[in-house]
Amino acid sequence: MLCFLRALCSLKPTDLPLPVNVFYAKHMKSDCPNGGKLDIKKTSYKKVGVFLEKMAAEGILSLETIDIGTTRLTAFQKDHPKLQELEQGLPELSKLSGNTCDSDISFVDSTDSRFAVGNFYFGPPALKEVRMITPRIAPFFASAGYRMGDGIEQSEICHIVGAYVDSNNLRSAGSRDLINVNDLLVWICDPNLLKESPESTLAEPRFQITFQDLITSITKGLKAAYRITYPPESGLVPVITTDNKSLKLNLYETRQSAKDVTRIAGLSNFGIDPKPFTRYIQTKLACSANLTEDPRYGNSVVVQAQGRHITALSKILTETFGLSKKWIEGYQESAKKKSVLFTHIDKHLADLEEMTKEALGRKGTTFRPQCWRR
């Protein structure tokens, strides 16, 4: 709670309205004491939206939903008792441990900074296949705090379905694997997977479905998607996309004004700001670099470097920025150097050939024991 209250007090009127994800990433996380790191996923709330909705119910702040999955913080009550306690430094707040923000909010270690570059890149994102909640299935997940358009992992789907079945006493007395279907499940399940219950009558038809078929039916009703999660330090909001193309960074060479240039498209999808990245490669590659638009990518901004640098950029993106090779379309490895062992063998064979020619007194004779060669 302390992190949340401190973050509210740090806001200025000009900061509002503020998307809740930005409020969490740039204010709540940065206002934790002793340099701690806050991770809402490790709390009972799981999602920042759920936590803030509870705070709104207590009258601390006001929220506004402007679109599906997009909520903004529009105002907060400066005269709320909890905020007044914080500002006045009352003992009730000072008793809070400097190592915790709330009994439900814990600190976690910061992300691995091995691939951090300057102050514009904090490491590669995590890509995971998820399911996007569709309008037809949304009512089922509403009780678990999910909304239409949210992404959910398969393991979480199984957990929520199991909890829903048990909390509504829908398991059949004869077999725990059989689920008695209520009105909501009838609406969202594939009718081909439903079976008539033994208790069914013409006046009151009842149906059942196996637990596995229930999971399958609900999963099929969701849309396959990918969640891109960025390091917390970046302040970037996780992105859910159904477009496989956005999961690729494109590296390619082309010609401009009769000169060879190398271009990189899709950097922002991986949390790399194109502008500072341009300055970075200018220094690393000792070449001219700039931002330009490319029609083949919908006139989006791409980074362009003078010269042919695919191999060098491939190495920078994988070794310095920590991106996987499979994420880079056009990745090219540098040519493998000749083995040091075979280099020494070639040298000794050349010396042996020279010595043999001298010994035979046949200047110009070519003799090389080919059986020793690779």
C-alpha cells in the first residue's frame, strides 16, 4: 500500500489522465522504498487493474475505461485519510516496514541487466503464446478479473475452469470427470461436445460434458495470440498481438542513391528505441546512420546504416542486445575462421615441401604429401 500511496502523492495535475499501466510502471514501481522492486503478479491481485479497482471502491481514486482493456486514472482524493496520514507522517504509516509495501505486495529482484545498453534498452522481451479472450467467452472469465481482449495462458485457463466448476458444485455425483452444464457453460461450449444428462427431461433438459472437453471447448473459443513482456525497468506496457510478423525484426540490405545501405525494421517491437539505437551503431560501426521510412513496412520508421553491415548487426543484436536468432529475419553469421590446428599443419607441410625440394636438388619440383591434407 505504501508504494501506491507514495506514487499518488508524487502525481501532478498535469499527469492526469494517466493509463493505469503507465502509473504502475513509472510511478508505483519507482516509489518503493530502499530501491525495492515491485511485482504485482506475485500478489493476490495478480493484475494492476484489479488492485486499482479495489482502491477506487475505497474512494481513493477514480478510474475511466476508454476502450476494451484500456483504463485510465482520472483523479484521486487528496483529502482521503490514507493520503493525509502519509503526508503528515503519522505513526500508523511509519510502522510499515521499509522492506514491504503491503502484505499482498512483495519485492522481487530486478531483471537480469546483462544485455542492458545505455539508458534506452533494458534487456530482451519475453515472448509467450497465450489465448486472447473473445466476446463470447468473456462472461466466463469476468469473475476471475479478465476482460475481453486480455491474454491468458493455458495453465491459467485450466486453473480458472477447475475453480469455477468446484465453486458452483457442477461435478457429477457419479463421476468427478463429468460436469453438469449450467446456462453459462451451455452458451460458451461447443454443442457437439455436450451429452444429455440422465436427469434430463423434456420439460427441463440437462446436459453434461467431460472436464477435458470443457477445457477444449473454452480454449477453442479463444483466439491464439502472443504476449510480449518487456523488462520492468523499461516502463513499457506488455503487448498482445495476433500478428506473427510483429514477432520478427527484419534485417536487410538495399540500394539508395547508388549506394549500399543496411536497414533494420521492427526494433520498437523488441523494446529498442530506434533513435538512440541509430546513435549507438554510428559509434560501433563507424558509419553514417539515420532514420527513414520504408514503403515495404507501411512507411514505418526504420534504421538505416550506410554500407553493408548485416553480419556485424546480426552479432550486435544477438550478443549485445540478447535477441534470439529466430527473432531476426535476415540474420547472418560471420564466416568461420580457419581452425588454428589446421593453420599450423599447413605451415609445417609448406616447410616440409621446401626442405624436400632442397634435399632432392630439384628446384621447382612440386612435392606435397597430399595424404596428410584435409
